[in-house]
Amino acid sequence: MLVVPPSNPVFVKQASEPISQKKWKWVVIGLFFLGLLWSGSFWASRWLGLEALHRGSFPFAKRALTLANWLWPISHGNQLALATACRRNQDYSEAEKHLNQCLKLEGGANEDVQIEFLLMRTATGEVDESSWHLMGYVDQNHPRSYEIMEAITGAYLRRLKYGPAYALLNRMVELAPEKALSYFWRGWVLERMDNPGEAKTNYLLAMERDPSLVQVKLRLGEILLEDNRPEEAVPYLESLYTDFPGRADVQARLGQLRFLQGRWSQARELLESALPRLENDPSLLIHLARLDLQEDRPVEAEVFLRRILKNDPTDTEAQFSLVASLQSQGRVPEAKMALDEYKIKKKNLEMANNMLKDEAQHPSKSAQTAYEIGKVLLEIGRTSLGTYWLDQALLRDPTHAPSKALLDKQNSLKKVPPKSGFPQ
């Protein structure tokens, strides 16, 4: 007969202890690896976000830093970086939210948070109020000096204040001569200050430092087309079309190139492909009109020319082509009126160019002279350059009432972005 001994509580407890310890061991190991995964994901996302921020890939930077913030919301450094990414993406409400979170985490604003708040104010239009605070950091050689000057310069350019912007761009080039952006923006400003030669030099310097800048390559191609040097524009525009065959601006400029090369069918195909997305682009429209005139389609040409003149009544090229279109249609009285308008516009343009030439050869310090130049330029549709000269008048005499009144009136009008657009 088998006798089963009574259970011993001490024996049972001793036997079960190794099993419980084994389970807890695996729990601890699992939590350890989970923590490693969580920590690694945070640091990887943060690193990717900071790298993207440094490269200028702001949308990606925002996504990566948002993920890092979800993983570790109490990281002050990540909150600040995410605020910067949001500001660079023009998402100012989100930027402010993360800056306020920085204040809570630190119990106040440190220097970097103060700078970021000022940069956000600059980006939202308060450049006059915040710039002198920010330039104090630049004068002290703060590590973020280049970023600060970039933000202030961008604000100046959006307000067409080319004089102050140009001065800051020169400082940016001195501080970081290896950065392509400074040369790109300086070239853009020099074009609007009617100095295309120096503008082209700066664009080439930008390309040397960063050959991937699409807008610089495109603008160089445009300048060469405007100078009627199509063969020099070939490497820029053809390489752009290889890389970006679907971009409307690239199609339009390559279409212009094909027109100047006499390759009419290719020119029309490219220009018409770009037309739905660039329906008011004057260069595209004038070349389509010229193709129509060559093919004896003056009615179709008139449609394009009228569209140009509706957007810019001072366009002398379109006005002269309109004369040819009306003559081809047998509308002689209208053609004569259009020709008279063309002569008036051309005379005003020549007067403005002569005033600029005189000022370049014999520089004056008169606010009235600068005002008169700016006024004439605005009258012939040279908005950017006219605004620059009004700014110059106020720099020479801050109390010059006519300049201030005309500049205020101009700033209240809706601005039309220049060709190729200012890079945000």
C-alpha cells in the first residue's frame, strides 16, 4: 500500500520560489530591452530631426522631432528644436506652444528660448521691433548669429527692404563664406537693385558651394535667356529637365530655350505643358504669342498678350507684340493706338534707366532724388526697384514725407511675387 506523506508547507514554498524568480527575471530583461528600444527610438528620431534641420529639410525635421517629442515630452532640448522646426515651416502657433512648454520645463526662459521667441516675432512681421534685440546677440558673436541674420534678412526681403537686407547679407558672407544661401539671396537682391552682372556672379558662387540648388540653376538659365545667350543656358536647363521633367517652371524655361534655338515644335510642346500651372507667367505667355504670330495665328496670340498686359500694363514687350497681332488681323486703328501706348511706355522706361544711370555715375545724398527715381520706377511697374529707392530716400532723410506716404501706399497693395520667387 502506497502511503502519501502529508504536504509540507515549507517544502512547497521552497519549491515554488525558483519558478517565481525565473518569471521576474524575464520581466526585468523585457523591460530593459523595451527601455533600450524606447530610448534608442527617441535619440534616433531626435538626431534625424536635428540633421534635417541643419540641412534645411524643415518638413522632415518637424516630423522626426514630433516623434521624438511623443517619446520623451519632457526633453527641453527637443522641445526647443521642435519649436525651431515649426517656425521654419511657418507653423507659428505650434512653435509658440513648444516654446511655452520650454518655459514650463525650465521654470523660465534661457537665452536660446528668448532668441527663438524673437525669431518667431521677426518671422511674423515684427522685424523692426525684434531686430535690434537680435542684432545684439550677433554683435556678441553668438553661435546662432548666422541663423539670426538669415531670419532678419528674410523678413526684410519679404517687405522689399533691399538696402538693409543687402547690408546683412554682406555680413552673412563674411561670417560663413562656405554657405550657398547668402550668395543666392545676395544675387536675388542685386537683381532687384538693377545690378544683373553682380547678381550672376553671386549665383555662380552659390552654385560652386551647392550645385543642388534648383532655384539658382534655374535663375542662371533665365538670365542667360534674357541676355539672348541660349547656348550658355543649355547645360543648366537641360540638366534641370533631366532631374525634374514634371516641374512647370523648368518646362517653361526649356521651352523658351527651344524657341531661341529655332526648335518650334518642341518649344510649343514644353510651353503648353507648363501653361495650366503657370497661366500668368509673362515669359511663357510672350513666347507662346510669338509662336502663334509665326504660325499666322494672330487671334490666339492676342489672347496671350492681353493676359500679360492685364497683369502688367507696363510690359513693353507684350505691348509691341500686340501691335503686330492687331495689324495681322487688319485692325489698323487699334494697332495705331497700341503703338502710341508702346511709345509712351518705352519713353518712360528710358527715362527711368537714364535716372538710374545718372545716379550711378554721380551719386547724390538727396532724399528727393531717390524719391523721384522710386516714383518713376513704380509708375512703369518696376515695383521692387521702386520700393528700394523709396527706402533709400528715407535712409537719407527719415522725415521725407512724400517717400513715406508713397511707400505706405505701396506696402498696402498686394505684392506680386517676382520671377522664380523669393526662396522661403
